[in-house]
Amino acid sequence: MSVTSLLKAVKANTEGPEVSLRVIGSRETPARMSLQIQVTGTASVQIQGKIAREAPWVDVGAPHSTSALAFIDPVQFLRAVSTGMMGDSVVSVWAVWAW
């Protein structure tokens, strides 16, 4: 599935109290990584990472209920899991890295 299709669908996927998931990493591990977390409305965002495809997902830092800028050590796989979404809530997470 293309990134464009995923981004177009994300608002519909994040409405309501259910859990939404969005992959925000890449296959190549960066040297340093910063994350921009934008929360509009009510939601909790947990950043998770793992070092190999077969490894379990592990929480990276504390959950965020407000917008934040977070700096983390790089991991091979990275995702954001949002919970507690209310009707008009929107969550966006962007990963930025420098080589």
C-alpha cells in the first residue's frame, strides 16, 4: 500500500475510542532521531520500537497526551500507538533523523 493511501485514510482510522496504529519508521536505522507528536483533542500516544522484525514491541518513553517533541536513540522499527481517541481527535507523529 502506498504512503499516500495510508495518509489519506488516517483521519478515518483515528476516530472513536478504538486503538489506531501508524508506522512511522523506516528499515534503515538513523544515527539520531527526533519525533514530533501532535495531539488535537483527547488521545494518548505511545511510541514503541523494536530492534529486529521478530522482536517484541517495547514502549519508548512515557505516553504523551499533549503535543510534544521527543528525542530518542534510534531503533530498527518504530511505531506510534494511539488510544483513548474521542470523536474529533486527531493524532499525527512525524519522525525526523539526521545522518
